[in-house]
Amino acid sequence: MPIESDKAESEKIDKGLDSLRIDRSERAEDRPSRWSKWWIIGGIALFVGLGAWRFGFSEAGAIEVELLRVTPQVSGDSGDAVILEAAGYVVAHHKIELSPKVVGRVAWIGVEKGDPVEENQIIVRLEDAEYRARVTQAGGSVAALKARLAELEAGSRPEEVALAQANLNEAKADLENARTNLERVQSLTDAGVFSEQQLDDAKARFDSRQARVASLDRAFELVRIGPRREVIDAVRGQVQQAEGELAYMRTRLEATLIRAPLTGTILERNVEIGEFVTTSFVGERGAKGYVVSLADLNDIQVELDISQDDFARLGAGQRGTVWTDAFPDRKYQGRIVEISPEADRQKATVQVKVRILEPDDYLRPEMNANVAFLADKKSAGGAPSKPAIVIPAAALRDGNAVFVLQGGRALRRPVSVGSSSSRGLEVTGGLVGGEDLIVNPPPELQDGDLVRAKST
């Protein structure tokens, strides 16, 4: 028993020693080094760091620029070639500032800004009590003068003629009595009964009666034949003058009702109830010179100032496509209807007006508007026009080159420039569309420089 116990103990000791013994049969090159994984991790970190450093360096050294995507633009809605573009303003063909014919205080206003009005519609009413009184006064003068004229034209009444005849007959009777008395005194004086003084008195009485008969005879004749034609004509002229004054006063009374001279739209209301208006402009704090402004918005135009360098391209009746900055998607057909007979030498321009053929409610006077003038169909040859490349003038360098962004670098590209318009310069060669154009390139920018888009 003791011998078996020792043997078992010895086997346990041998197994423990075997577990601690190094196996020399394994090859050293088959076992991975414990530092190899750290070398792999360090390499990856170094690669990432170098990439980040290079990216940060390139971003810091890149020039910040403003970019614009080049987009081809169709020349016109109908495919017609555009020969010139210009910017201007929408204006009413006939804008009217309606002024009163008389001075007065506003008693009533019947419109607001933007209201449509019909021709001859009453817009403003002024106080009219004074003008009515003047009409009444002038009417009275006319009535009095007409009555006087009627009297003269009718001549003397029979009663007046009879009275004049009676006065004449009485005077003739007195004359006959004075003659008889004179003859008696003459004979008695010759007989020495009456003195010479008595004879002189009788002669004087006879002469007085004779003169009275002559006067009454002429008066009777005047009464019988009536007033002179010259007197009647003079009074008739006075009647006409008074009638003219009456018509004038009635016109002034009618002028207190201010009416619309045409069918249109109220653009501005310049007065309020109680304000005083006059026939001439005084100022905002004084009497107002006009009550409203209005225009027919179905007759509107675009007013343009065309450079003298481009003026030769246009002519009377030139067609064009019109659009506004407010509604650029709405296009209108227009035609040149007016060309100024003189140029503006200060601005070196010639004023041109384009009538909008079919306006709508989207158009408003004083809006910014653009006109693309189209080539004459006869000279266009019927060939469809290519889409136009239009770039801002600020993108052009040295008059014949631009910079585009490609692969993070600015590449200089020569271009051919055509006509200019309100939207920029037309490029006829060098760009096809889709390029990222550098706008306002810095003066120090060179071909191949690193660039990056300006952050917004």
C-alpha cells in the first residue's frame, strides 16, 4: 500500500512538470509578433492624419470665389433671334393729372386709388354755393336787358303817340292865340294906344309858342317812328354780353363737378374732403393743383433708353418680347411705336417706347421691364436660332477670357463675346453651358489656382 501511494504521487509530479515544459517543436517564424498589430494601427492612423492634413492645407490655401452655373437661354418664345436686350420702365401712354377748372373746397370724393372709372363719371364735387349765386346774378342781368330790348323793338305804345299828339295840338293852339294877340297889339301900337314895350312882349310870347310847337312836333315824330336802330343794336349787344356772362358762370358752376376725361384707372388720389384746390400747383401744404391722376391701363408702353452704340439695330415697328422683373415668366408681345427725334447727349442714349400689344392686370406703371428685340423674320431666313449663352459682364477677364471651376481649380478659358444686353454679355464661343463660371474673379487669380465656392 505504501508503495502504490508513492507511485501515484510521482505521476502527478511528472504531469505538472510536463505542463511547464516549453515545446521546442513549434517554429518561431509561425508565431506572430506581439508588436505587429500596433504597427498596423499606427500605419492606418498616419495615413488618415496625412490625408486630413493635406485636405486642410489645400482648403486653407484655396481662393474663395463666387460661382454661377452657365445655362443656355432660348432667344425668343417663337425661336426668333434676339438682336438686342434693354431694360426700362412700364409707363402709361397717356397719364393724366386731373386738375380743377375753378378754385374751391372739396365737398365729396367718389373714388379711391385703383378704382376703375368711366368717361364723364363724376369723381370729385366742390362746394358750389358761391357759383350758384353768380349764376343767379348773371341771369337777372340778362332778363333786364332782354326786357329793355323788347321794349325798344316794339316801339312806342299808341297811348304815348296819342299823348304826344295832344301836347302838339295844345302847343299849336297856344301858338295861334299868340299870333292873334300879336296882331291886335301891333294895330293898337300903330294907333298909339299901346306902347312899344307891350308890342315886344306880344312878339316874345309868340316866338316862345312857336318854338314849343316845333319841339313837340319833333317829339311826336320820334314817338311815332320809335327808337333808332342804333339804340336797338346797342341794347341787343348788351344782351349778348350778359348772356355770355351767364353761360360763363354756368360753366364755372358745372366745373365744380370734376369728371373723368376718359375710361381708365385711378393711379393716385391727391385730395381729401375739406381741402382747398386751385387751378395751379401750390404745394403739399397749400392748395392742391390736381385731385387725382388716372390712365388707361389698356394702353401702356415700355420706356427705354437705348445706347447710341446699339441704336442702329432698331427701327420703327421693331418687334420685341417684354417681361417684368416682378413676373418674369409672363411674356408679352410688343412693337416700337415711338423713337425720340433727339438723343440725350448726357447719357449718350436715345429714348424708345415699345407698346405692349395685349396687356393684362399683372402690368403696373413704373414697373421694371425688359425688352428682347427680335430680328426681322425676312432677314432671319427662317432658320431656328441657337440657345444663347449670356454671362455677367463682371465675369469677363481681359475682354476675351473667363475662369471656370474644374477639379477644385480655376481654369482660364478664352471666349468670344457678342452683343450686350440688360442681362449681361452674349458669348458666341468658348462656353457650351453647364460650366461653373467664376463671377468677379479676384485680380490675383491665375490659371490653375486652387479655388473653392464662397460659402453662403
